[in-house]
Amino acid sequence: MHVAFITAYDPESPYQVSLPPLGIGYLSAWLKKHCWYVTTSFHHTVEELIHAKPDIIAVSSTTENFTHATNLAEHAKDALGKPVVLGGMHITSIPHGLPKIYDLGVVGEGESTFADICNLYNEVKDPGPEDFKKLKGVCYHENGKVAITPGQDLIQEMDSVPYPDRDLIDHGWKVPNWETVHLVSSRGCPYKCSFCSSSLHWKRFRFFSPEYVADEIEYLRNRYDPETLYFFDDLFVGHIGRWRKVVKLFKERGIHKDVHFRAYARVDLITEQMADEFAELNFRFIDFGFESNSQPILEFLTKTRVTPEVNQRAIDMLAKNGISIGANFIIGSPPETKEMAMETYEFAKHNQDAIDRCSVGPLQPLPGTPVWNYAKMKGLVDDTDFEWARLGVSYDNFDFDRFPWMAESISREDFIQVYDQFHDLTKVINLRGQIRQLAMQRYRRDEQIRDLKSQIDSMEGSRLVRWANKLRGIKRTIGGAAA
């Protein structure tokens, strides 16, 4: 049985085309471990997928790309007539919205469920609703409606999950492996911010053991020798006890030497000790979802234990240790006034010398979140009859007439004024950050050159180097005689 994967993404989005989809890598690795009869392929275009002639078509999609994903599915289904299975955050959030083109949707964590689906199609020639209802964690069509089965059991022993099948997914992305390789060391988030769907998808926070993480880091360093290893966890330091073990293990193995790390953190978890440890272990890049620096908006977004003072304290502690800080902001929450939005802008402006990466955007309702439910109550969105691309918002394509505008306490004119001003600031911050990163890369290159020269110099007395010098001398002599 051959399974062909495809993920819906916007080729014009720098973020979406930067790094390979680890979720598909995990699915492929799990299938190869548990379904011996399965082969897999990954494709960037539906034309490539059709050419592969798979037995099962597997489509992954986020909410903003869901319309595109369904178009891909229709094209592949028409060409091949094979079953199409959908996975990803979007269908997990609203499984009752499964379009008719899909035979099945995978709800939640996908490895065990997708293996069960492959086993079913391997055992039954043409399975239907009576077979689907025996599966856990799926949605499907039955009698004109969408049926949803009980949830799949979560993987309890996370270390039993094999590393992502990077041979499958590595090709065709913008960021080269020698520069950055990303990995995940946990699933989910222990917090429940009102705008985030992570806890809905993963159910509860789980993590790989420090030993598993250290082993994978060594594997990735041996394979790619990247400049930066990027932890793509929703919250890398979500469990302080595990962080203590990570610190101890990194120091024992020395796996932090000659490589930089990037990770997402949370401001209320940052301490002086953690900031010192970040610096010591080469966590040079730490990113935060500050979201706001206005207390009422932090409370609306359910940023528990976060205050403007806590935001500032986190920046001060990391900046003191020379750590590059990333900052993400949201404006346009229902209760936010122009004055509140400007509090966030002034916070970013005050700290612009400490921040290297910055983004700002309007509050977006993601399916399944409290913010989505609020927008739905207001008649701004709908679970099944909605143009999902309207949520793929950037500064350049923001359109009041298309976007589900949620702000109630700021006029459109005032919002645009703040948004323009904030965006101009982010451009300045990001350009300065890029300059600093280039300077850091140049310094590291100089260090590597010095190290290599030192190694060569230390070999000067060796027999091998003497013979090499002798051969070079003979070559010069021959060349001179010929002249």
C-alpha cells in the first residue's frame, strides 16, 4: 500500500515555505514502524501526487489554507478515484465540518489513528461507514451527515514515537538544513489562551524525555551540522522540572557546544536562573507571544499570571544575558481601545533595541477557541459555510470587508493608524535584528576559520603535513623549470 502525503500551504508566504512539515514526518515514521506493508511519499504539488498513483491520499491543512486543501483533494480524487484522508488542526477543531470530498478526517493526534485507517484499507476492499465507526478519532459521512467517533487514546509513552521521517519531507523548502533544523520536544501546551487551538488539538501537555531530546539533537547535529536547532514546541519550557533535567543533561553531554538553539517561552516562567541557563546552553534566540501590554486585554486573551510588569521583566532578564528576543503582538480584541493598543505599541518601541524579531496582526478567530465562539455568536464566522482564506491575513492583504473584524471599542480609522504605525516599527526592528544576526553569523564563521587554522597549525610537525609541503615544493620547482 502506498500513501501519498500533501500539505496545503501558500507558496507566497515566507513562513509557510520555510521549513518542512514535521507532522507528516512523524506519520510516515510511525507507519513504517507499525505497518510494514506501507510505503510513503510526500509531494509539494497535486500533479506530483497524481503521478505517484498512491492507494491513499493524505491531505494536511491549517484553517487559513483549508479551501486550498479541499481543492487539492478534489483534483486528486477526480484523477485517481482513491480514498482521501484529511488531517491537521482545522479538522480537529471542527470535525462536523468535513467536506464531502474527504472519505475520512483524523481528529486529534494522528499516528495511531492513521495506522488504524491503513490497516482497515489493507484488510477490507471497499470500507464504508459500518467499518469507519469502529475506528477511534475519525469523522466521516453517513446518511448525509458527519459522524464523529470517540477520541483516540493518546500516546502515553512519548519516547516510543520514532524521529520524523526527514528523508521524506526534507526537500523543497527555503531554509537550508545547514542553517536551521527544527524539532519538537513536546506536544500541546499547559495553558489555555482564548485565541489558541493547541490545547484543543493535543488534549493535554506531554513531552519526550530529556534523554530522547538529547539523542535526537546529537542525531540532527551529526546528520546536518546546522548553525541553529529550532525547538518548534508551542512552549518549550512548559514543564520546569523537565527543564532542570534538560539543563543537567546538556551540560553532561556537551551537546550545546558550537550550536545555537531557538525556542518559544512564556514571560511568567522566566527567572534569573533560567535566563542565565539559556545563555550558558547557547539558547541564543527566545520568542514570546506577548500579545499585549494592556492588562485588560491580557485578561481577555486569558494570559494568566501575565502583566505588563512581567512582560518587561522577562525582556530585561534575557537582554542582560545577550539573548536575541522575538516578540509577537495582537491588536483588535473586542474590548481594546486605541489607548490600550498604543500601550502595546509603546512597549515594543521602548524595547526595540532588545527585540530582534517582531510581528503584529489583528486578532484572528481560530475554530474551536473561545475567540472563535465569540465571533460565531456575533455572526462573524460559521463552522461550515465560511471562506477560510479570509483568515490568512498579513499586513499587505488586510481587508476590513473580508476579515472577520472583532474590535468593538476602536474605530476602523484609529485601528488602521495604530496598525500602520506598529507595522512600520516592526520593519525597523526586524531589519536591525537581521543585521545583528548577520554579524553573529560572521563572528561564528571567523571563529570556525580560526579553529581550522589552529588545527592545521597543530599538524605542522606531522609526517603527513611534511610530505604535503614537500610535494607542493616539488610542484613549484617543476613549474619554475618549465617556465
